[in-house]
Amino acid sequence: MIAFTDIVGMDLAKQALMLLAVDPSLGGVVIPAAVGSGKSTLARAFADILPEDTPFVELPLNVTEDRLIGGVDLEATLAKGERVVQHGVLSKAHGGVLYVDSLSLLDSSAVSHIMDAMSRGAVLVEREGLSEVHESEFMLIGTYDPSDGDVRMGLLDRIGMIVPFTTQNDYRARKLIVNCVLGKNGSEDTEDELKMLKGLIEAAKEQLPHVSMTQEQMKGLIQSAVSLGVEGNRADIFAVRAAKASAALAQRTDVDEDDLKLALKLVLVPRATRMPEQEEEMMEDMPPEEEMPPDTPETEDQDAPDDNSTDPDEEEEQEETPDMIEELMMEAVETELPDNIMNISLAAKKKSRSGSRGEALNNRRGRFVRSQEGEMRSGKVAIIPTLISAAPWQESRKKERKKKYGKVNTALIINKEDVRIKKFRDKSGTLYIFMVDASGSMALNRMRQAKGAVSHLLQNAYVHRDQVSLISFRGKEAQLLLPPSQSVDRAKRELDVLPTGGGTPLASALFLGLETARQAKTKGVSQVMFVVITDGRGNISLKSLYEKDAPKATKEEIEEELQGLSATIFAEGVASVVIDTQMNYLSRGEAPKLAEKLGGRYFYLPNAKAEEIAMAALS
Amino acid sequence: MTQTASAAKKTAGAKAGTGSTARKTSGPRKARTKKKQGQAYPFTAIVGQEEMKLSLILNIIDPRIGGVLVMGHRGTGKSTTVRALAEVLPMIERIKDDVYNRTVPEYLEAEKPKQGRKALTPEDMTVEDIPVPVVDLPLGATEDRVCGTIDIEQALTSGVKAFEPGLLAQSNRGFLYIDEVNLLDDHLVDVLLDVAASGRNVVEREGISIRHPARFVLVGSGNPEEGELRPQLLDRFGLHARIITITDVAKRVEIVKRRHEYDDDHQAFLKKWSREQKKLQKKILNAKELLPEVTMPDDVLTDVARLCMQLGIDGHRGELTITRTAHAYAAFSGDKEVTMDHVRQIAGLALRHRLRKDPLETMDPGEKIDRELAKVLGEAEEV
């Protein structure tokens, strides 16, 4: 076991964890880091600096809904003859830490339950005849490798601190890490250090209620949140708390510059949706605050029981941010933005090219919704419903059996017709990956068609659970414009501005599509369909991306690349549709060839309407 | 969870519905560990987000409006606001300990006397006042808990098939709230659509056959970025409130301050806001009383119909909703006659989600409604 104080590097992550120990209402810490950076070691070592007996629960990625939320403890129920409740993982973490390794690989229903528990501070169990509320206030520590994909924003929003992404590159630090792992550190020192650290945190907890922040400082932090385009109000609250916790750790009663800087780095900057320099024009784009209808509670807000200092009207006059904070923000942004923020919010785009991932977690990944009559062998037996259906007949069956055999041996008589089978619902349907050729002169037209088709697919109630992703290819490299999503709003927004023209890096698009498909499959998507909209003439090779000085690839080389890629795509069970937009009848038949390579279908739709493309994809 | 929910639990099984088989009353049930969660953040202390607050209030005034869908940015207080609602709701009268929250006439209608027995009269009934229930339907709920099912404990121990009512029973005459409604399982959506349309819940499973009233105001919230809502469900919601991040720094500072104040000392904070809460409650109650007297002149009605026609809204639900909502809004404003000004304030709420969706349309539905409204009123220069 490696102690918290032994871990080298990851200073910001450590700082975040200490703040959390001081003020658990910060909700948690997310640590994105590459494989082998020691992130999970650090997270586990967090228990060292918490008071003894604090629960520390690790959430397995393949957790079932039953285990997560809780339910009926079958064995105990049968033994006792009355309902015995088993608490779920979320409830077990109450008052302590819930740790999730590979947060981005957690399936979406589990994420929803965690989100719900975090916003409620409790778990509502409404399952299988149970109706209970279990307390569930915990700190969430999540680590993940950004190359595995994103963590859902809704979840990130409820976690106070997000450590900027860094890869551990320092050679000496690495060596130290290795030494620590091998246990070559003096263990006595470690113990002393830990004791000290714990004392420090205890002192800070006592100090915390006495820490105050000036009005100016608070306004400054919130102004920064506004200019960074941070969504919602939770981050504001977290930022203030983080700054105060930081001051408490330093045994101060006033928040100072360093505290604010830390709050910016850990809370606000990682949530930025835009660069602050765009501020002015963006502000104009923002819709004005809604006009209040004359007779709504807002008017009552004004004469609310209020200490005068918090009257919003009064503050209206001094709109500017205090200079100091603005400087701090710019500093924090400059140092953190180019590398880190991009890594967080655009992690999907910066994925490693390392190729294949581990195998998909398959088996019963769907969600258990209901039970129905069925054969014992045809699926997973739903035990509680089976018991329920058997229960009313017990008395009469026992009587009957007694009559027949003279005695009854079993406590419970379950007949074939009592058996109930769990009905799972597949979590997600098909992922449609649109790959749109944005090169050449007809690109705009194709883009518009694709956009329409995407919206069309998403709005179709029939494909409710399906997702759509969009890749555009032009110039040297394909780009993932829209990671797998179900949202029309998001799709529209992402697709609004699209550059066109340039070469046709078809291979790059297929490669990116394949990666997206693989990632989606680890998250439970059952089927992937490529919809390639192109005239089929790839003329930029994948190789040129990696070897800067490579000679221009020949037609044959490009062809070979495409052949290989297509074979892999086909072998991995990805279905494809190629939509040919070549206007010229004398086209060289590249698109049909592509369809053939991919083992997919081919449609010639030079003037395709959005609906036609959507239909082709659905057919 | 609300008081009613726990009250219902205590009597679960007793007087279970009008159904045939499940008549036996249960013995005293074991008290379950149901901890009441700390009192919610006060409704009136929520800064901004008027659209959402107004649409919730209008639904209290007239539950027939058909509920609210609140969609918008995360972390903007959607669920906080809905959960705060319970504290400003009025009281309703129900048969004492009735799990379905029925009124005396509803009860008499449902529980027909057995042959040879004396008919029940209102005098036989004891009633009690309870706050309008707000029931939370979590995403992980299973169908049996939503619809109700046979009580397993009783079934196992005494072989009695007693019906244990579900969340739909608890929410009768109240509010049913689903957070992240766009992520709700398809199967539960089907159940909800069915019950919302008919106002009753029919359970035919495990050898029991129960039907009971389940009329509730459906409140859903979610973030559109996480997924779309099934169109049929979307259509069910009377109003659609949109919610965006507040960009006014002063307001955001105020939000943070109030939150800290609340976290520091719940009781003191609640006390500070209790006057406001009572004031709003009173205002809602007055509006409820005034509502039956509110009328809508024919010319206003004509304008409303023209507006819906020009917006190309299918069916009559749009007109019906906008009319009801306008009545409720007039009552809330203390007016006895609905004017086009009232209509203007709520048109977006009532119609936003009913416009036909055009994938390539860039104009915000709200703007479109405003523009058409201006045209109807002859205010707009032709576009």
C-alpha cells in the first residue's frame, strides 16, 4: 500500500483531494490522466488522510442496477420470512468516498443513478415492491483516461473539482514513483508525514467556518465563470467553497490570491466552454435576461426579507470585475488552457492512436425493467417476482401436497408457471456514424444533406434510442465533429459552422469512424452503421498524417490502405452504407467500389434529400 | 418523498381499490426505514428562472393544464425548484388514510356497497387535510413499484393477495415528478402515457385486478443535450419551460450567497423566507378561488385560434392548453377577464413544444410564436 504522502508529482490532484477532505461538500475530484500516471494509486491513497472509519467504496464498472441502488436481500428475506433490505453501493458510500476508476467507461444508467444520488443526497429505491429512501452523501473520486472517451457533462457538473489533464513526463518523478511502488521509502517518515497532514486537515476543518470572502472576490470568481461560459450555478458555488477551503488549509481567515487562483484552476477553467477573449462578441450573442411578467414572484423577490447588502439592484452599477481577479483569471487561463482545458472538454478529439482497446464488457448490460412469465432457461430468473407469483398459492399447494404425499418437505412450493424471467432492455440501439466528404466543390451541398439526414434520424421517434455521430473529412485529416449523441440541439449546434474544400482524406475518416465505433461498443452500443457520403475518391493517405516528409502516396498505396481498413471495419461487424453524390455519370465508379470493400450497400443519390439519406441508412 | 407517501405506506393494503380479489386488510405493517429528507430550499428564494416558476404555479392553480416540461442547462436549479414546490402547495381533503387520496364522492363512487349492506353515506366517512402530494419517480424505478403490485410480505407470510399501491396511486391528485425524464425507460414511458391519457391505473398481474384513479400533474425535467424526448410524451406536457444559465453576475452572486446561507443554517433560512412562502401560497389560493369566475371574451378566443392555425399546430390540444393557461394566468394576476396580454405572457410556454420541428429551422420557437402573435394582433409590419 502506498501512502498519500509517498506519491510523487500530481501536485494539483493532491491539492484538490486535500481541499475535499477539508470540505466534503465540494462533492468530489475528477482526475483525468493517462495510463500509468498513478492516478488510481493516488485516489486510493486518499483514504489515508481521511478520519479513520470513513467508508471508502470502490464502484466496479460492471455494477448492476440492483447492487448500485439496493434492493431486497433474498437470502435473508427467505430465512427470516420478512423483507430484508440490502443497501446498494451508493448507500454504502454514505458519509465517505465513492471511488470510480475509468469513470468514462461507466455505463450511462449507472451514471444517471450517481447523478441523482448526488443531487438528492439520498437514493430513492422504488424497486421490486420496495419503497425506501437511503441516505447517500458521498465524495466522488473519479479517475479516467481521456483516450477512453468523455465523462458525461451532467456528472462532471456535480463534482466540485476537475484536475487539469497532465501526463507525467518528468523522468526523475517517474523514477521516484517507481521507487515508491517498490516500497523503497522509509515507512516511519511516511507515518509521521501522514499524521501531520491529517492534523493539518483537522485544523483546517475547524478553521473553515471562520473563513470569509469579500464581496469583490466572490463577484470576481463569478465574473470569471460567466466569461468562461461555465454552464449553470453549481460551479460558482463550488469555486467559492474551494477558495475558502484553500484559505482554511493555510490557517487564514481571509481568502487570498492563491486561493482564488486554485479555485479557478480546479473548478472554473476545466468547465470553460469558450475562451475569455471572445467575451465581448459572445456576450452580445447571449439572449437578454427574460423580461419578467409584471405579476410574478420576482416582484416579490425585491421586497423579500433581505439584508440590504444583497439587493441585486444595488450591485448593478459596479459591473466591472476587480482588476486583480481578471488578471488572475487570464493567468490561470493562459497557463491552463491550451493544454489542459482542451484535453478535458475535447478529449474525444485528442484520442491516442494506440488502436484497439480491451474487450467490450458485454453480458447483461441492459437495464432490468420488468419481469414476465417465461421458461426458466430462456433468461435470467427474476427471483422476487417469481416468489410473488408463487406466494399466494402456498397454502393451497401445501394442503394439496399433504393430501397426495402425506407430508410437505419444502418451505416453498414453486411451480413452473410461477417462474418469471427478467426482461432487460438493451441500453442503446444503433450508432449511426455519418462520414461526410467536405472536400471539393460539392461539399457544401453534401454537408447540408448530411445535416438534414442527421436531424431527421434523431427526430424519428422510431429510432429513439439510437445515436448519431458525425465525421467530416477534408484537407489532410478527418475530424470528429459530433461525438455519439442523441441530441438534436447539440447536433445542430456542432454542425453549424463547417469549413469545406481541399483534399479527400477518406482513409483518415474511416479510421476515425472505426475508433469511434470501438469506443461506443465498450459503452454498450450494440450496432454501428457507417453512412459514408462521398464521391468516393480518396486522395490523401493515412500515412501522410504520421510521416511528415513521406512522399506523396500513389494511387495504389491509397487504394491498399482503404482496402485494409475496409476489411477491418467489415470484420468488426460494422455495417455500412455508401451514398454516392457524384453528379457526373462518367464518374469512375469509386463509390461503388468503396461500398464493395466495406461489404455495405450502395446508393446513387446525386441530389439526395435529407429524408432519402435517412431512409437509406434505416433500410 | 412527501408525508403522504409515508402515510400511504402505513395503510398500504388497506382498502385496496375497487378491485375484486384484494379486499382483505392487512395487519399492522412494519414501519419501514423511511427517513424524511431535510426540508427543501424555499421556492420563493430561488433567483430568476421565472418561466419555470410561473409554469409550476399555473399548474397548481389549474391542474388540468397538464403539467410542465422543464428543459435546460444543467445546474440551473431545475430539480431544486420542483422539489421546493411541495412547500407552497395548498391542502386538499381526502378520505382519511386513503392510499389513493380520493375525495368523498370519488370514494363513494368507487366503493359500491356489497349486496345486502347499507350504502355508505358521506356521514360515515372521516376526512383529513393533506398537502397536495409531490411524488418523485426515480429513473431506476421498476414497473411494479410504479403501478403497484401484490404485497410480497403478506403473500409469503399469510398467503393473502393484498395490493400494494405504487407511485401512481400516491400521486393521484398531486404532482408526479421525473428528473431526467428524457432518459426514462421506454417501457415506463408507455405506462405513463397510458395512465396520463385515461386518468386511471389498471393493474392486471400476479392474479390481481385493480383499477384506481391516477390523475396527476406530470412534471419532467432534463437537459436536452442528454437526449431527446419521445414525441408522444412531449405532447403530453401542457407547458414547456426553457431554462438557461443566468449570465448576470449580480444575480449569480445572490444565488451563491443564498445557497451558503441555506447550507449554514437551514432553519434560520427557512424562517427568513417563511413570510414570502406564505404570501405566495395565499396568492395561489386566491387565484384558485377566482379561477371559476374568470372568463375569456370571444374575440380573444378567436385570436388564440388564429394564432394556433398560423403556427400550423396540429390537433386541438394546443388551443385547449393555451386557453386554460391564460385563464390560470389571469386568475394569478387577479383579473376576471382574460386579455391578449395574458395570452402573450404564456403563449410560448403553451405552444413552444407543439410547433412542427424543421431540422433546418434556425429560429427559436419562442421568437416564432412572438412573431405570429404580433401578426395576429395586427401589430407587426409584414415580414
